[in-house]
Amino acid sequence: MDSLFIIKTGTTFPKTLQKWGDFGDWVRLGLQLAEDQVQVVDVVAGDPLPVAGNCRGVVVTGSHAMVTERPAWSVSVGNWLPSLIEAEVPLLGICFGHQLLADALGGRVGFHPGGREIGTVDIQLAPACQTDPLFSELPTGFPAHVTHAQTVLDLPPGATRLAGNFFEPHHAFRAGTCAWGVQFHPEFHRGIMACYLREQATELAAAGRHVEPLLRAIRDTPTSHQLLRRFAALATNPSTENLGGRPC
């Protein structure tokens, strides 16, 4: 039976791993799918990528790597992504996965000129979300957790911008009918976000930023979490009527 695949592109910080698990765990829990409905592919460890025709849906996780570093495993995933779009496999790239999708389709990725965006931030949806299969029923503004130094500087040709904020104009986009990238982290909860802030405290302090105010500003992100559940519904039952817009 076809599976939903989570393409795991690295491992979290050791203390975060010990307390909360790893990228694949967070995404599967966010999708609210049983373990036998999901296959985690650890591409950094050398796991082979599945054939597009065997994929019910694909989520590409975040990573501590940078897209512009172009390690061999990242290049392989980037070369594979267009085959999913051609086959109209529902695809969601998160943070690194978002950037890798944009890069693979001809967009431009690099370090954000304003530095790192981290903590809980507000996301605003673009008008194009009104007819988007994944975003159409979300509120026009909602909080989400973020941590990223690189960004999609220019969207791929033909991509549709779906969300942004004052710091990051490209928090979400769609390519084709059912491939999405989100810069924010719908799989993060408050505890994971707090761990990421503490793990990067030294780096943030060197940039003149204080962790304690960022920790106090952490909020719940129920709408962001809803995005993963909606993606799971779309991937496992493409004809689901309550998704709105045109299904894949």
C-alpha cells in the first residue's frame, strides 16, 4: 500500500532529541497518523528515496544544514522533488524543505539579510489563499514558531505566494497544484520552541539578542498545527470536500 513519506533531513540538538524526539517524530505526530501509515526516510543516513508513484504524500523536514551548502544528500533530494510535482503527489516542505523546494524549481535561496528569525511570530495569509486547497480555511492571521537563518529570496517562476510577515515575505508558497513550502514550523510545539531558543542562546547573544524575552513571548500555535492535519487529510483522502479549493 502507498505510504506517506517523511524525508528526514538531519537531526535536532542533542538535548532537544533526548526530551522531545526528532524531526520525523514531530511531523508524524502533527499529521496525526499511525506509525504504519508513515515511512521515515533518513536521507542523511543514506536511506534511498522512494519512487514518486509509490508516494501517497511527502513531507520534507527542516534541517540544521543550509541549502546553499549543497551536501550530496540535499542535492539528491532536490533533484527528486520535481518528479513528485510531475506526478501530482501532495508535497509539503518545512523550513529547509521549503527552501530546498524553491531552489529545486529555480528560485533563489540565501541568508536572510535581516539575520535569523526565531521564536513565535505572526503570519499573514495572502489573498491567493482563498482558493488554495491547503490554506483556504485558515484564518488570515495566526502565530507560528520559526527558526531560520536562510530564506527564499526569490520564489520559483510561476509559484504562488501564500503567506509572509514584516520580516519574511515568503513564509509559504505553492508550486503547481499540490506542492507547498512553509518557512515556519507547524510541527513545533511550545516545548520544542523553548528548547531551540535555549540551544541557540550563545549564537543569539553574539548577535545582540536576548533569549529571555523570546522565551516569554512563546505562544500556542493551534492554526499552524492544523496545517499538518489538513495536509494529512489531503494526502490520504484527496477528495475530502472540507479542504476547499481544488484537490490534487
